[in-house]
Amino acid sequence: MSGGYMGKVLYLDLSTGTLKDEVLDAKTYHDFIGGNGLGARILYSRQKAGVDPLGPDNTLGIVTGPLTGTPVPTGARYTVVGKSPLTGGWGDANSGGDVGPYIKFAGYDAIFLTGISPKPVYLLLDEGKASLKDATGYWGKDAYETEDGLMAEYGKQSRVACIGQAGEKLSLISCVMTDRGSAAGRSGLGAVMGSKKLKAVVARGTIPVPIADKESLDKLRMEQIKGWQAVRPPMNQSMIERQHKYGTSAMTYNSAHSGDSPVKNWGGVGIIDVPDRSQLDADYVAATVARLSGCWHCPIACKAYLKEGKEYKLAAGSRRPEYETQAAFGVNCGNGNSEAIAMANDICNRAGLDTISAGTVIAFAIECFENGILTKKDTDGIELKWGDHRAMVAITEKLAKREGLGNLLADGVKVAAEKIGRGAEKFAVHIAGQEVGMHDPKLVSPMGGFNMAGYQMDATPGRHTAGFGPGAFGKQITNSCGVCFVGFGFGSAPDTPPKLVDYMNAVTGSKYTLPEMLKTGERIANMRHVFNLREGINQLKWYAHPRVYGKPPLTSGPLAGVTADFNSFVYWNLGALDWDRVTTKPSKAKLLSLGLEDVARELWPDQPPFPPR
């Protein structure tokens, strides 16, 4: 291992305060890369099945990739992993910002935490050394206050990942925040961090990430950026120009009416239920931007910070919402008010809440209110109606504080429906406990159609970045390498694996081939999947709300009469993966071909012989 890795992983038992550095072998890095791949391998190997997600035996991992903190364009990502309190299975969440690179500059590739601290603490990584610090003074503060305070304490060469009050209060839809609005949002891993009394991770350092072939890497980077700068129809803009100005908010206006965005809790139609989408237009939102920004050394720089609000007390410098947030608090709540969406986004960012889940649980509450399941007595006097943006923001504030109705909604729609009863489950749109991403799989489009099976069959359900089958191996590579989907995902999916092969070889000095890299993606997909199998989970049997697949189909709009053919797509891909079409168990031959001998022994104990240990 000559480049890309710092060569050191931290293991921390918060119950005892014991910190231990460990050097992983080169084969583990080579076979699982980093991010969710390395995380899945470590957790499967070192954590027993059946642990309480919010208990001391659940491991929380914060894992970078080999391209994180390097000159590779968008090389700023890190992944949080652990057993999900939402689904009871594999959980991972990916984020940008600056903290991923700084974890490496501080000398570490990953951090794995177990136990529960007797008091609030934060972890300091400082120029190759790790220590625990008292976080009592930060407990109760929001994510922005925590980040600002710790960075003021440790200086410009430090970055912070932390939880807000939602994670402290164990909201199952809480997340890990960094960079004043970048979220490792899904899987409820903010609650896992809160359960451990870990307020933050501070990374400070100046240790450079080793690069095997800097000359080749610089050439690849310039070629990539040149391609992104090319003007393309029909927008007559380059990818960089469009993403830099608008970010993913460029999608929202069209998606609101095309059938891509779910409307009114997946039961409505944009062109009918939210006919005025003018404030969802990218140029309308762009006019509210004060400054543009980006993750660490990213040439796309698709983030933005807003001007002070006019209708709401929205502070200047609040983060511009991304598409998923705009859709969740927008048409999915019957709402077209842009500033209300920004306000709800800011509340969630400060508290550390997943905006997809938060918007969805509020849409659920509105429909319950509309059907008399919830009353003003339940909502603290707030009348919930589709499109009432002030009521939506008021409930978001309660959700963030876990007060009143917000306490009932803070664990997501599945738990809320179970507590409410009276038929509320009819309106609880989720898959296996997790709220669903804001792309309708019934729409044949790169985002919607691709998620038809991925929403249910990926190891972490309901994810808009998920995928299933051989066509999704590239997504596993992208996440594990530490680069961003904006540059290497939906924007340039066909050529993503070959480019990442070249980048990986230049950075690490390895000699990956394209088939080998795709096999690595397959290995990671299997590793995440067998984690669930060991927990007793068969993803074919996961509950999926029928509205997601069009059962019954909508009666009007672009998706009128459409039902997603989930079963045929899944059946074919199970065969292509060599997974059993009933149990979803990978065959022994498949696991051995991927070098997963220990997994094969565990899943197929009665089918020797196995290779020597």
C-alpha cells in the first residue's frame, strides 16, 4: 500500500475510554477499499449479530476512502456506518464537507467506536494522536453552535462532525452533521452517536495523504475537469456551470410536475395538487443565494448559503436546500413556498435531522389530520393542511425539539403509526422503517426507474442513491472510494468505473483492472447484504408501502395507471447475483469467488470443503 491510505484505524471503547490504533493489512484495504465497503467488512467481522442498535455493543464507524483528501475531483466524502435503529439491519450514510479529508490529515483512515460513555465526550484526532475530551459544555447545543465552538477552540486546521439535539434525544431519524449543513443523513445513525454520549469528532492535522503517481493523477484531474466544463445541450451549460450555480435544486422545478417527486405523501399529482411551482424554479432559489461554496477542493462547488429570510426568521448564511429536501418539504407536503422549505431545512440542519425523513413524517401527520386520526388536541392546536407552509414549519420546530406532536414523530413514520394506531399505518410511507427518497420508481428515468428495486433490495432501504443488481456495483465503488455522486454518480454513471480504476491506480499505486474493480463492487454489495442476513433479515420480505410501487396506481397525471414491475426486475437480478430467489442467500460458490470464505463458512456450514484457513 503506497498511497491513498494513512495506514491507521482507531478503535475506541467509550465505556472504558480505551483508545487503540491498529494497522489493517493491505489485502483488507485492497478488497474493500474504504467507506461503506471497509465499514461492512469490519462490522461483520468484529460485531456479533443481534446487538441493540442503541446499546453499547453496536459499533459506529466513521470511514474515509482512499481518494478522500486527494486531488481527485470531489474527493471529500466520508461514510458513517453501524446497525440502523430504523431498520434493525445494515446502516450507512454518506456526506461531503471538509471533515473526511481532515480525518486523514489527522492521520487516520477510519474510526470505530463501541460502548457508552458515562458522560458527554468528543473525540479529538490531532496530528496522528487521539484523545477524549469532556463535551458537557456542548451537550444541548445545536450542530452549528457545536461546530463553531470547537473550530474556534482548535483553529483553522480543524474540522468537526457532530450531532445536534435530535441525536442527543435519540430521534431515530437523526443524523451526523458537518460543514454547517452537510449531513450523513440516512439510517438514523445520529441516534447511535447520541446513545454513546459522543457529541462530536474533531479532526485537526496537516499530514499529507500519500500519492503513488502524482503526475498521472494531475493529468487525470485536468482531463476530468475539462470534460465537466464542456457545454452540452439541451441546457447549453457545462455540468460544472449548472451544478455550481444551482446544485441539485436544478432538478426540483421539473421533478415537481413530471412524476419524479412524490406529492402529498405519495398520493397526489404535482400538476393538480401543487399547480404553482414558480418558487421551486432554480433561478428563483438562486436569487436568494448570498454566496456559493463547495466541499474540500471540489471544482464543482455545488453548495450555497442563503440571504436573510423575509417571511421567516431565516438567518443569513443558512444552507440552500438540496433537491431531496426541497421535494420532501415541498410537493410531498403540498407546499410550493421556497422560503418555508429553507426554514425547515435550517431547523433540521441545526438539530441534526434527516430532511427526507422529517419532510415525510410531516406529510404523514398532515394526512392523518386530514383523515381525523390526529386532531388539534394532538397537534398542540396547529391545524395541519396540505400546502400550509407555516403549519409545516411549526411542526418541524416541534420535531427538532422533540416536543408535543414532535415527540411522537421524532422516530419516523413507522414508529409514529404504531403509537397512534387507528389506521395510521395506512399513511405511513416507508420501506422497512425508513422513509423513502424523493424519486418515484414508477417513473422511467435515471433516478426514478433505477430505484425500482433498489429502494427495497439495497441493504439500506428507501435510499435515493441506492441500487440493486450488477448495474449497481459502480455505486458501491463510488461510495467506498470517497468521491461524490454529483461527479461520479447519476451525472456520469456509464464511465464512472473506468475513471475510478484510473484514479485508484494513480493514487494507491495498485494495478486494478475494470473487471477487478467491478468485482470489488460486487464484494461490497454482498458484504452489506450478508450483514442483514445474519440479523435474520430477508429483504424480499421487508414491508414496502404499496403507494411507492403504484398499488393502486394513481388515476391522473404523468403516472396515471402505472404500477412498477418490482417482482420481474428483482427476480432477474437475484439470478444475475447468484442469490437464492426465495431466501436471497448468496451461493457458496459466489461467496468463495469473492474471497469471502468466512462468510461462506457461516452461511453454508454443512457444505464443505472450504479453502484452508
